Amino acid sequence: MSYAYSLHEQAMLLLKHPKYNEWASFVEHHPHGSPFQHPDCHALFSSYGKLPHKALLHFDQEDHIDGIITAYPCSFFPQWPAIPHALIGINAPLVDPHCTPLQAQTILYQLHSALRKSKNRQTPLIEVREMNGKSGSPYRTGSTKTRLYLNLVKEITSPETILQGSSPTLKREIQRIRRSPFTTEEAVKEDLVPLLHLFKRLYRKIRKPMIAKSILRGIVDSKREQYSFRLIVTKREGRICGGALLGFCKETCYEWYIVSDRTIKDSGVATTWGAMEYAQQRGYKQFDFMGIGREGIPYGVRRFKLKFGGTITTYHRYWL
């Protein structure tokens, strides 16, 4: 009999869990797998987060994983007092590609139903984002609101491909940055205070979802225990002028959160360019910007991101 349940072990216990390797392998070999469904993500939130991360695993009759849905907690639209927190599920549910359409529909229904039970007064909203090729899925079970969004994915197989398709203006800016004292490196504990200040100031201003600061600290602390996430900083003459939270799975680097100090000239381009170079130098071939808003609706950084070139895709967001 198939069933779904939630795991809440601490990180060290999770690494020893009998299903850890199977869980990681399922995500890493799934065509739509991402770091957000990886057990490393669940371990980070379980160890360092204040609100529970939801990881629902579905098993077949032989007790093998055949479906996963995850959702991480974050602050959500601070101007809405009725919604202090939300759960966000990135890249939609994963179902074993070998399942029949009927089996897949059943698994997705059970995963959605189980995740919907996580709603409560403190977390009244669950948003699922069908990225990574899942746009148009017919299984948005129980969705009350569905919207189409745009995303941008850039090839970064070599330093040359990073520049291909970028605007002439951006190419000039990058040439200027290369002559300037900008550096990009992995964040250490001493970088956290100024970097967290930049994140806090930006996300309060734009009123967008933000994960807990403790998770960013946890990523820095757990670099030896997990390889799915890294926090990087961009500096100019030793001063932090930007940073990015990156996720990694298979050949793709995901720009989960990014910030720059607009009082420092070229810091925005230097931070994004530094993140792309960081990923390319470590063998990743795609850079996922993780959203450029909705078509026809103004979105602050869309024009900036499009300067880097890449392929525009569409995906759905829906609320449970």
C-alpha cells in the first residue's frame, strides 16, 4: 500500500537514516530533481530553522520511494499581517518517471493532500512553483489560484558562453568589472553580519519572501556536511557589496537569493557575474535565475537579468 509521511530527524540523524541514500539518489537521477527536494535541504532546515521544513516521501508497495514533495518555510509578504509565514515548494512534486499516468496522478494527489494538511494559523499559505519543465502539469490538485510566471536559464559551460547572448551594455560593464578590484568567494562567519544586513534591507523594501537568517548561517557552518548549497559574497577592496545563496543539483546552479549594495557602482553585475563564474568553474553548465516575474506586469529585476541573455521559459505557481 502506498503512503506518504514526513521526516523530521535532525541533520546528523538524517544522514544515517536508512532512506537517506535512496532519497538523494532519487532526486539526483530524476530529470526534474533539484537541491530543494534533496535531503540536504531538509537537514539544513531541521537543524537550523525555527519553523518545520516539510518533506513528504511517497513509497510504493516494495517500500521504494516513488514520489517526493518538499516545501520550505519563509516570511511571506510582511505587509499582510494575516500571512506571517508561508511554505514554498520549488520545482513541484517529483514522481518516478516509470510510473503510469494513472499511478502518477494518484501519487501526486496523495502528496498534495498530505502537504495541504500542513496549513495552520501560523502558516496559512502554501505556494507550489512548477519549475524545471513541469509547466502545464494537469495535477494541480485542489489549487485555489494558478498563475503563469517567467523564468530565465543561461548556459555557462565556459567563460565564453557566459558572455554569449548578453547585451553590449553588459559586456562593457563586465570588462570594467574585470579591471576593478571585485572578488567573489565563499562566505565565512565574519561575512555574515554585513551580508545579512544587506538581505534584510532589500527584502523588507521589496516585500518578497525571505528564508530565516539562521538558515544562511547554517549553510556557512555546514559546508563540510552538505554540498547542495553555498553562500557566496562579492567584495570590492575587501568590503562586502553583494552576495548570493546558490543551490546545486546535477549540472545546474540555482540563484535562490541574491543581493547587492546599490551604493557601490557595478555591484549588481559583479555579484551576478561572480555567481555565474563560481558555478562555471566548478563544472556546472546551466545557471537558473529562478524567476523573472509575470509577463506584462512590471518586475524590478527582469530587465537586469535579461541583459545576461539565456532562454526564457514559463512555469506555473499555485496555492494549496
